[in-house]
Amino acid sequence: MYRLTERNRAIGEMFSSIAPTYDLLNRILSLGADRKWRSAAVASMVPPAGGRHLDFATGTADMALEILRQKGGRAVVAGVDISMEMMRIGREKCRKTGWRERVSFLRAPGEDLPFRDGVFDSACVAFGIRNVADRERGLREMCRVVRPGGRVVVLEFSTPRGAVFGALYRFYFTRLLPRIGGWFSRRAAYAYLPESVLAFPRPEIFSGMMRAAGCSSVAHVPLSFGIVTLYVGER
Ligand SMILES: C[S@@+](CC[C@H](N)C(=O)[O-])C[C@H]1O[C@@H](n2cnc3c(N)ncnc32)[C@H](O)[C@@H]1O
């Protein structure tokens, strides 16, 4: 059994403290692009309609809701997270859409998922794997619970490489974003965001980690000039 580490707890508490303004800041800081990124990630999950899906580090359930939107009335989602406060907001959003009974929320660490092997058609994680204390173990768990032939889909920030755009983006990300975050929420949390993104492995390295965790093949696609990378693994 996995015990929550100090780091797990600190990360969970940080997300609980920013939960009330999390969605608003996502829209502002990404200029609305986060919806488009989630939509592209869900489009790469199988099957095209219906299915059982895992939303790992579900947070306020934006991915879970996008899955239900795209996959229609027969799809069901399990959302797992360590922050009760993020999931409380997610649960409320699902209730408002009338889809509450199609998403089950569970508080569990992604490093120790409370599911049997191969029970999901696809598993996704959006902007969550970067925060998972034992990333390799989290990826192995995602692979374990997806059936052979299913998909493991990861959406994560990356660092654009072009000399001009890369430099402009780094300025926005490391200087402006923490300041804007601080106006609406806890500045420390929005200083952690660029730090953790800059420390995240490059797409080629992270694809290798997904293969090592149990994906038979992995494709990675840059979105919005490489601000975000979409990883699609075959199980
Ligand atoms: C940036 S939010 C992403 C939320 C959501 N997936 C989205 O697309 O907006 C990261 C989430 O990861 C969760 N998290 C961090 N470490 C985790 C872990 N070890 N297991 C499960 N969830 C974790 C946090 O509580 C937080 O809700």
C-alpha cells in the first residue's frame, strides 16, 4: 500500500488552497486555450463513443466533463485526486450539467489506484503528472488499469524551443504569470507552476518514461507552438 508522502500532502494542500479560483485562472492564463487542449486529448482516447475512462488527477473535473461531452451518453468516468477541495468543485460542476451519476470521484493517490488491472478503455491525465510525487509509479498504475489495446493519454505543459517565441514565453511564464496568479490566488502556487514545468522532462524523455511504464508505443504532439505536449500511448 502507498502512503502519502510529505510532498503528496503539500501538493494536495496547495491545490485545495487555490481550488476556488483554479478554473478562472486556467481560462485567463491560457487565454481560453486550455479547453482546446483538453478537447484534443479526449479525441485521442478510445473508444470514439461510450467506454470506461479514468481521469487521473481529475481536479475540478474539466477532463471528465470533456470525456462525457465527446463520448456521449454511454461513457462513464472515474475521477481520482488527492485534493478533496478540487473534487468538491468538480462534483458540483458535474451536478449542474446533470451528469453527476456518470462520474465517480475517489480520493486516492495516483501512485496506488484502487482499481483492478485492465478495467478501463482509456486513462488520461491533464496537467497532473508533473505534480505526482512518484511519477514513474503513477504512470505504471495508469498503464496497469487500462486494457490491452486501450490508450494512456497525457497532456502536460512543455517549454517551446524557438529562440524568439521561446524567450517571450519564458518571460511571460516566469515573470508575468506568477504576478497575475497572485492577484487572484496564492502567488506561491503560481510561482510553483513555471518552476515545475521548467523541471519537467523533455517530450522525448517523457515518452520513454511512458514506454518504460507499459505503453507499447507513444506518440507526442506539440500543441500551441509547444506550450503544451499531448502524449498518446497504446496499451
Ligand atoms: C494542475 S491540477 C490538474 C487538474 C485537472 N486534471 C485539469 O485538467 O485541470 C493537478 C491536480 O493533480 C492532483 N494531484 C497531485 N498529486 C497527485 C497524486 N499523487 N495523486 C492524485 N492526484 C494528484 C492535485 O490535487 C490537482 O488537483
